[in-house]
Amino acid sequence: MNNYQKAIENSNIVSKTDINGIITFVNDEFVKLFEYSKEELLGKNHNIIRHPDTPKENFKTLWETILNKKVHKATVKNLSKSGKTIYLNTTIIPILDENEDIFEFIAIRYDITNEIMLQKEVEEKQKIIFLQSRMASLGQMLANVAHQWRQPLTELNLTLFNLKKSFETKNQKEFDKFYDSSKNLILGMSNTIENFTNFFTPQKEKEKFLLNLSINEALKILNRVLQEENINIKFDILKDLEVFGIKNELTQVLLNLINNSKDAFIQKSIKQKDITIKTYLKDDFIYLEYLDNAQGVDKELFDRIFEPYFTTKHQSSGTGLGLFICKIIIENSFEGQILHENTKDGLKFTIKFPKIL
């Protein structure tokens, strides 16, 4: 038994406290990590190493668990004497006497600070990449606004000319017709701005929403581009499928996929340009399938398409962030999965969402 105890103490960070949380024992690893001497620790409350950022609810849960004679496991953020933040995977075990009463607690920990800091660094890099992608999307969106407005502005210019002409000739019927036409054109342009504004409005809270609403939003934003490029969209959509996540971000995924298809159609001189969007429910998962006929991706590049900064486009038309961001959004904001495969005519993406229970 002593050998087991020595093995645990030599390979882990160990402390003991009494029933009130007063430290009665610390091993050498504990002393070394937290930079206190044993004399400074023994007889003190264990909250001497508590990090001020840790929510009080965490400690309430901890005490409720161990006072019910159950083992408590958690990743705990602690603070050393010099103010260094330390993350520890912690297991606290109640020790019972012969009467089945608690007489002390043993805490066994191991240091995962490096792993946590590495994870935070990765998350920060992902935030930067996400921001870069949003800025690239903003550039695309401004170009799309220009597309959406070009024709209505031409029509509005002509309508205003006719409006003036009908006023000069005192033709009330023609005047009213051109006046109403002007209002409708301006309303359409206003709706365009509203669609783009909604897309770029920050939305952090996850919510339930209909999958087809996000699809419709993406198609509204790209409506003029799809018309100008003669891209045919085919649908096979169930209108009552709900997913849980951030609607704006799913719209961004669809915008990225459609823009990639558009660029591939142009790059490969595809004459008949088809995109198919399908949604369905299967085995308690919701699926969104996106398929184009732009000849797919070369085999040697196939496994790299979700890598950041990897692109098959010219530098002037691609950042290599679009599909990487799509993957991050589906995995993080929807707890889903995005898969891809070459088909006979093009590239197919399958997005898998958990069904809302």
C-alpha cells in the first residue's frame, strides 16, 4: 500500500484537506508547482490557490459532490504564488472512516497547462482566420450589391426621365404609373441592403431555425450573380426541417459554396451551369446536400480543400479560407460534419446536422 502511495505522490500533484477544506498535506510536486513552502500551505484553506476567475458555482458543485461522498472530477484553473495561471485535471476523493463518515479529502491532479494554452492559441488563430474570411466575404458582398443595384439604377434613371416627361405633358395616368414604378424600384434596392445588413449583423447566440430560411437568404443575396452567370438552381427541400446553430453563419457556408461553384464554372468554361440543393432527414440526422456540375477537384488536391489558405483559384480571386471556415462553422456552431466527394459531373458536399430533440 505504501508503494502505491509513493507512486501516486511521485507522479502526481497531491494534497489532503480536512472536512472543512483546511490543508493537512501537500507533496513536493504541489509545492514546486504552486511556489509556496509547505509551511505556508499547511493549516491554510485550500482556496489559497484558487484563481479569481473561477465561477463560484464551480465550487458549490464541488462541495455538493464530495460532501455526498462522491468523487469529483474537473479541469480547474488555479493560481500560483507568483500569479501564474495553472490548469489542472483534478480528482477529489472523499476518504471515509470505519463509521462511513468523511474525515478527509484527497485531491490528485496532473498539469495540463501547456495543452490548454495551446488550445487557446489555436482558437485565437481560428478567430483571426474567421475575421479574415468575413472581410473577404464583405468584399464579395459589396460586389454583389453593385450587381444587384446596377440594373435597378438604370431602370430608375429611365423611369425618372419618363416621370418628368409625363409631368410636363400633364399626363396624370402615366405620371402615377412611373411614380409607382419608381417606388417599387427603390423598395427593391432597400430590400437588397436589408438582406446584406442582416447577413453582417453579429449573431452569437445559437437558436432553432428552419434550414430552408438560411438557403433562401443566401440565394437572395446572390440572386443577381446567379442570373448574370446563368446558373440554374434545382431544389429538393423539406420546408419543416429545423437545425440548431447560428443562421448567419450557415448562410455564409452556402454563400462560400455557391461562389466556389460560380468561379469553377467560369474557370472551366462550363456552359450548362447547374447547382442542386437537397435537404432530408435520415437516421435521426438532418442532411443538406450541395452538388454542382463543375467537374470536381483533381485527385491530388482532393484531401486538401479544407486546409486554411489552400486554393485552386488565382490569388486575385481566392483567399483559400472559404472551405476552411465552412468546416469550422459546421463543427463548432452546429456540432455537425461536412463531407465532400467527387461525382460524375462535379463536386458534392454533404452537411450533417444533429436532429433537434
